[in-house]
Amino acid sequence: METKHILSSFDDDLNKLNNSLLKLGNGALDQFEKCINNFGTQNLEDIEKVVRADKVLDDLDDKVQKYGFEIIALRAPQAADLRRVIVALKIATIFERIGDYSRNISNRTKLLVEMKYTDLPGVNIGKMGQKTQTMLEDVLESYVNQDDKLAVKVRNSDVRIDKMHTQYYLEIVASMQRSKNLAPIGAHLLFIAKNIERVADYVTDIAEQVYFLVNGKVLSDVRPKADETSTRIPD
């Protein structure tokens, strides 16, 4: 539970920081949702909008960093207040990176559309993206409500994305081996799948920051992982 400070301007500064962070987080969610939808609809105009909008998230991240460091320099926050500011700065950087991945996915989707891409057997990028989007929605909710239990749930759900990434990696490589003509398409799909998997990893990082924010300590157990793309050799 947040406490009021003697100086109301201190509370105003913290609220300004929090509101800017939430705006950045919702923007990152919106961009990721759009890039996944665009992968399915293949609308070039909508894809280009996501690419251009990345600058908005960059500017919001700069604003959060500015507010956070001003609070540290001018207010000298301690204990829970300092933790709140530090967590906000870390999460903001992660949201900005998620925006970068949405842009990268969109750029590759644009190329796939120009190559007249059709689905490969056993590969459902949209499904993987939607599950990652749900994780992002849930972690935002966990931050807003300071719900450490939901944060842990989000963290543990990353295993599903790891397994999907491994499965799609193997399926895409197999398709490329069967037909050399699929190599350019397969290469872009591999990068898109990896980008989505990295977004899920970043969401997990946010979940761990939320847990730290609420409890003042890091999660002690090892983060569950199931991505085998660096150790599995395709048949």
C-alpha cells in the first residue's frame, strides 16, 4: 500500500512517473498486439504504421527515465520509494525493447507479404504471438494492482512460449530442408518466432520486477525454461 508523503509534490512526482510508465506499457502492448494481428492480415499499410509508431515508445521511455532520475536527484527517495523508482526505470527500458521487437517483427512481416508468404505446416506464429500478448496484458495488470501472485503466474507461463518456439524452429528448419525455395521465407519466420520468444522473456523480466516491487526481495527459485533451439539438432 502506498503512503502519502509530507511534501505533496513528492507524491505528484511519483504519480507522474507511474502514469508515464503505464502509458509506455499500454503503448508497447498496443504495438505488439497490432504487429501480431498484422502478421495474419498482411495489410502493408497497417504494418508500416507499427514501424513508424516505434518512435513514440522511444520518446515515452526517455520521459520515464528523465522523471525517474529527477526524483532520485531531487527527492533522494529511500526504501520502498527508491525501489518503486528503480523498478519503474527498469520496466520502462523493457517496454521500449518490446516496442523494438514489434517493429522488427513488422519489418520482416512486410518482407514476407512481398514474398507472398503462406503458412508452413505445423507453424502457427499467430497463436504464439497471442499467448505472448496475454502474458503482456497480465503482467501490466500485475504491476497496476501490485499483484505478486499474478506476476509469478506470468513468469511461470513463459515455459509454454519456449516449447512453442522449439517446436516451430524444428518445423521451419524441416520445411527449409525439404524445399530450398522456402529458405528465404523460413529465415524470416525463424527470426519472427525468436523475436516473439524474446518478448515473452522480457515480460518475464517485468514479472520478476513486480515481485521485487511488492516484496522487496527477488524470487529465489530458478526461472523455468524450455527453449531447446540452441541444443536440438533438427532431424
